Amino acid sequence: MISPRQLEAFRAIMERGSVTAAAERLGVSQPAVSKILAGLEAEIGYPLFTRIKRRLAPTSEAHLLAAEVARLYHGLEQVNEVARAIRDRQVGDLLIYSTPAFGRSVLPDVLASFVKRHARAHILFHVRSSTYINQKAVDQQIDLGFSMMPFEHPSVVSEELSRAAAVCVLPGDHRLARRKVIRPADLRGERFLSFPLDGRMRHLIDAVFEQEHIERKLQVDVYSSADACALAARGMGVSIVEPFTARDFKRDGIAIVPFEPRIRYLFRAMRPRFRKPSRLADAFLDAVKAHLRGKGAE
């Protein structure tokens, strides 16, 4: 069987035109290259060079073999390129799931810059509910999940990313739009855009108003902070949302006012415990953390 060393010596002779030059390139002696070449010719059963005035002249068979060797080395170079790209976190599949509050505010900005640095990566990005994401993580079917719901499971590894104080969003011409801070009593009787009853944030927000016996008009429920901001911009009510999404809607004319007492949004990253983390997933999580630091997240 032809050995890689024989092919390497043959390629060097074809490219350099002599055994002496090939030996210099390979860093071995001239007799060693001649011996390797003789072994190759014995293996394949026909000569590859003829001597013309002390120089080696490739046979037609040598040119045919050289073309195949060139294709082989080109393939190896491609393999090396892919290996380097994997090392540099440039290629691979990345499956990301996120809840709306994080997936429609923070992650799009991270993804926009991430794909510029990892142009050969294939990213699947889905926005779903916390319950759905939790199950995907348990089943080891995601690379990264981002959620606000506390979730502990032996098959999942989670870490806190940031805490953000909720803000009150109002139509730009609302009577409270210029307040420095809004408290529950300020929203008495207001049409309030609430989250679904089965959501954690709905219970935290409702508890603040119930503690002070403040009634609101709960006519419209929304699924996400983006929905609440979009409706507030159209004068349909006020809401308490996370600040990342609120900032994105400021251009739509909503007012954003700090809310007290503080209600904190807690963002977490989750990874399947038994799915080996990819270098690409590590890079993306690092990018998320850097983005949050740049935004001044706690």
C-alpha cells in the first residue's frame, strides 16, 4: 500500500524537479528520497521518472498520478481548513431557543453581530414559551436556551445572566409620561396590559398591586413585552415590562418610566447537561454576556 511519506516525496520531486531539491524541501538526505521513490515505484509496479542528462523526467504515468495526488492534497487542505474553522468557532450548527422577552430584544442584536464573525455557522433560532424550552433542554435537544422562569432539573445546567428592573410603558401623551417614577397608586383605574395568567411575571406584577389594594382595568392580556409596548404605542393602555424591549419601542412614541417598588426580571441561560457543549455555543454565550455588560445589565 502506498504510504503518505511516499506520496509526499513524489509530490516534492514533481514540484521541485529533482531529488536534491525535494530532499531540501522535506528536510532529509538525497539518498533517503531516492530510497522512498524506489519503494513507491516497486509498490505500484512501473517507473515514474526517467533520467535525462542527470535530471529526472516524469513519465506520462507520473503526470497522471500527480494529478490524483494534487486532488488528494487539496482535499486534505480543505479538511485542515475546516479543522481550523472549528477551532476558531467559525462553523457548526447552533440551535437556540428563547422566550420572547429575551429573544425579541437582546438576542437579535447579539445574532446580528455574531453572524458577521461566524459567517459559516448555521444557526436555528426559535422564540417559544419557557415551558417548551425547559422540556427541550431536558430532552437534550437544544444547544442553548434563554428563559426567565426558574427551572431546576438534573438534566439541565443553568446560570444567571442578568437582572433588569421592570419599567412602566405608557402612550407618549399619557398624563404620567413625564413622571420620574411611577408607583402602583398612580395606575389606579388605568387600562392595564397584562401578561397571561399562567406566567410568572403576571403573578409578580399582580402581587404588587394587590398588596396596595390598587384596582386596574384588566381588559387586554398580551403574550410578550413587545406586544404590550406595541399596544401602548397605540394608546391602548399601560404595562409593566422588561427594559430591553421597552427601549426598542421608544422610537414608536411610548414613554418609559421607572417603576417602584422594583420588580426584577431575571434572565437565565440553560444548557443540556448530557449534550457535549460545542465551541460555537460557548462563543455565542460569551457574546450574549458581553452584550449585556455593554448594556449595563446587572
